[in-house]
Amino acid sequence: SFTFDPDALAAQFAADGVKLPIDFEHETEHVEQLGAKPARGWIVALEARSNGLFARVEWLKDAIDALAARQFRYISPTFWADK
């Protein structure tokens, strides 16, 4: 288990000014095996709310089509943490 400060994370995201890619099937974690894969969308903003951390995503056309067809339905975030 882990904990984090949603307000601090959202503030750091805004300060960094970097969009984060969203892929399908964790493709960006397997670049060596799969080669470079395109982003399917970009996280462009994070907002801390009383009931969680929310992201605003700019989806690309292929992702919009796949999501509309229910080929993918859930987000599975990846993060690295120091032990």
C-alpha cells in the first residue's frame, strides 16, 4: 500500500508543465520489446478533489474509437517508487 498527497501531486504536475502519455496495454513500458508506440492520449491537467485525484485527458482519434467500441475500459496507472 502507499499514500500520496493529491494536492502536492497536482501542484507539481502543473509546475512541471509536461503532458503525460496514456497508452494501451502498458506499451510505453515495453519499448525495447515492442519498439516505440504512439500515445493514445495525453494527461494535460490534474486536479485534487475531496474524493480523489482526477485527470483531464486529450484523447487521440484511435483511442476515442477504441474507447467508444469498449475495447478498453479501465485505467491502470504505472508509477515508480523508492522502497
